[in-house]
Amino acid sequence: MGIKDILVYLDDSTPCESRIDAALTLAKAYGARVTGLFVHSFGYYQPHYLRTEETMVSIGTTLQCRAEAVGVKAGYRCVESGVVGVGVRELLIREAHLSDLVVIGQEPPGTPRSASLVEHLVTGCGRAVLTIPSAGVFSSIGNRLLVAWRDGREATRAMHDALPILKRAELVTLVAVASEEEGDTSSWEPLLEHLGQHGITPKAAILPHSTATPADNLLNYACDGGYDLLVMGAYSPVGSRRGSKIGAVAGQILREMTLPVFMSH
């Protein structure tokens, strides 16, 4: 399956323009349509007119103008719940079901994990989610691609969701953070052969066990290697409620990311 329908979450935050540019960069590469989505919701005792229509039109116009400049088909729309207490994340998850990829921005520092829109989206929408860091300029996404590999459902899902990007990348590296007992990639031969059937010839690396967290190791490796996209699965610990929590590694990556992150659950 290709990437033909990209949904980008729009709001009035400063990093929103970086999110728009990232969505358009991918859409240009894959011949995709971009749809900008505003979500209006209101809680108990909270009026629903806090975000003005003028703001929505301004940001939507920015999306359309930039899309026209690069030759990408784009539009925007707004969804609003008529039910008090139905939040942004429920509406966004519902809208994400009819897309191939969802683009969203990194959340502000200090956002409680229980209130994380990104975490709930990743685990609840059933689609791949591309999160763009709140700081930095990302002129290319997916030319040098790092895949965090772990033999399990989530990493497998993320790698296969990202196949269209892997096929176009100049460099693909599969990397794992070793436990104390692991240390080589000899068992990866079937995986490399499988990717070869898709025309992908990746490098393979295992990061040695260290006192740093796995997330720190991955981010440092990505920075040192000049990678412009990290692909990884979002693991949910046993016993966590659906759509409410991802594992410690993915959670730290989302909080401290220095490059765009492509996640699937």
C-alpha cells in the first residue's frame, strides 16, 4: 500500500507550520493528497468558541498556498463535537481512520502522559503517525532512515507501514539496542532477505548495552548518523488501558525527539 492520503492536525501553535511543511514534503514525494484538520471540542463549563473561525481560515489558507506552490492537492476542514465532554483526541482518532498517515506535532514540555494527544493517537487510531519535533527545520524526511527493530508485533507493524518510505530512502539502517546477552545481527538474515524482496538493502547494527536508556541510545545514534527519520513501534505494556499508554522507550522518544518519528502500534 502506498501513501496517498495524509491527514495533518492543525492548531494555532507556532510549530504548526513545520507540521504543514512535513506533510507537503511527503505528499510531493508520494503523489498524495493532504487534508488539514481542525478539531473543536469543549468540556464541561467551557464555551466552544475559544478558537475563532478567523484563526482556522488563516492557517488553512497557509496550508493551501504552500500546497499550491509545490504542486500538491490540499484542503482543510473542521470537525466539532456536539457532545459535551467528547475531547479532541476522540475526534482526531475517528478522523484518522480514513487516512494513510497522520502528521502531528510534538507536545509542549511537561504535558502529562495521561493527557498526551500523541500517545492516544498512536495507540488508538490504527494508522501510522508521524510526529514532528517542535524545534528544528526538516527539509528532508526519509532520505536517511533509521528503523528501531525489535522482534515483535509493534516493530513489525511500523516497519511494514513504512515500506513506501523505505523503498525510496537513500539509506536504511536497522538498529536494535542490545540486552546484556545480545550482541550480533546473525539472526536477522531472514529479515534482511524479506526486505530484499521489496528492493531494500539495509544496513544492520546493534548498539552495545550501556547505562544510557534505549531511547537515549537511539537518539544519539540517529544524530551521529545524520538520519532524518526514525521508524519504530509503539509498545503498550501489559495491563494498560487501550489508547492510554505506550512503553517507556517510545514515551521518552516522543518527549525528547530531535528528528521526525514515524510510529505504529
